[in-house]
Amino acid sequence: MPYVNKFIATANKQKAYEILMKTGFSMREAQRLIDKGRLICGGSVVSEKNAILSGDIFLIDYEAEPKGLKPIFECESFAVFDKPSGVLSHPNGRHCEYSLNDEIYTLFGRDASVAHRLDFETSGVIVVGKDRNSTTKLKKIFENREVSKSYVAMVQGKIKREFTIDAKMDLANNYDDVKMRMQICENGKSAVTKILPIRYFDDIDTTLVQAIPLTGRQHQIRLHLFHVKHKILGEPLYGLPRPQIEKILDKEVSEHERINLTGAKRLLLHSDEISFKFDKIFYNIKSKFDAEREFYRFAKEGLFWSKIFFF
């Protein structure tokens, strides 16, 4: 498991934050670790930085276990990875067995961090700052929307021509019952996505499209394509009843059942290209993943298994 209880000191009536600072953490880092419940004394979580501690002190620490994923682009300040589908950008709790952080920490150290989000099931290019200063600058670029992104997706049905989806969206009212979900609503935030057909596959009635988000909402491409009745194959959140969504998210269905329910064993959405200016240099980084070939293969497989289940 990535998180381990790491022995750091034996205390004798010492303040919690002082113990952490003696092991090399700054006051700010010590406060953050305590706020996150990462300090243990006598088997209990320490919740106050000024708590007086005695006995063996443990830190719940992240132990990187890399699988060998390497960046597709790298410069002095940042790197870009082709994140596989099914990998978290960063760990979401003690029971997360693997995330991109395992690779990032191993290659660049603990001050490195992802600069933006990419959904768990979405694959593709993701930018990583190698140090805190670079990450802060990169995050500001993303927050200010000074980035161009292009995705590819395999969707249901035939799309003949380019069009733009302009549909406001916001959190669904019951999102916390299952997972973060979004909804189209008149009172929501502006959301605009440009869709361009790349290739229609007549044998499986699907279209490979390029999706360009002109705004940056959570699940924007996924919800917008579902909204216009061109659902992305493999989509687990939109278009299914809640019990099925829960089973997929909790991994209580087999791969073949997942394929039968959603059309593919993974979400067929890929972050394909990203462009931005950093320190006066313009960067355009394209994924090395062959989405057309791989998504067609997944979609073909999905059609095969759905026929078996139907029969």
C-alpha cells in the first residue's frame, strides 16, 4: 500500500509541530500534516499542533511504488505524462494502491505535483510541475484559461458535421449520493464545447470525434456529448440508473458486464493535445496514444460482448 506508518521519533512531553520541524518539515508543512490527520501518537491521530506528546510518534507517509511510467515530454520546469485510463492523478486516500504520484515522486521528488485535473477514467496528456514554484505558475495558467486542450472520444451514432454545444451546467443535486456528477441547467455556469467528426465507423455505428472544451467545467465533454445524444462509449456516470452506476464505481461488475452496460470496458475519452505558453516559450504537446486504433478496438469488442449478452 502507498501509505505506511513511518516511525519518526520518541517524544517526551514535546509539542507536535516541534517534533515534525525537528525531522525537517517547515512550520507550514507541519501544520498541514497535522490538519490532515497524518501524525499518530499512542495509536491515536494528533489533531492539534500544540498538543503535548509523549511516546513513539508515527507519520502516515506516502510510499511511492512506481510502475515505470515515463514522461512523453520533459523540460527543466515541468513534464508531461500520457496518463493511462484507470489511474488517479493523485491519491484519494489511504486505500489508493497506485496513482500518478507514485511516478512523479520517484522521478522528481515530493515537491512535484500535477498542475490540473484529469478524470480517473480519462486517459491522456497531463502536465506536472517539477517543483512548487513551477507548479504554482502552471496552475495559474490553467486557472486563467491560457491553455488550449483537444480531446478525442468515441461516441454513439453518426456525426456528419462540426457543431458547438453551448449548455450551462452545474453540480447535480444528488451528486454526493454516488459521486461528483454534473447536470445541464439554466442557472448553471457557462459551458461550451466544439465537436468535430474525425471518422464514422459504419460497422459499429460510432463516430470518433475531436472535442475542444472552450470552458473548463468538470465532466464537461462527457455531459455535453450525453446531452446531445451522442454518449461516449464506456461512460459509467451519465445515462445509467443509480444502482448500475454504484456497481460500476464500486467495481462490483465484471469487465464483460461493464461492457454490456456502457459499450466499452473503459471510458473512450482521451486528452490528446495541449498547448500553452510558459516562461515566454510556447509548448504544444501531443499524446503518443493511437486513440483511433485503440478506441475502435474497444468499441468493436463492446459490440461483440453486447451481442453475446443479448443472445
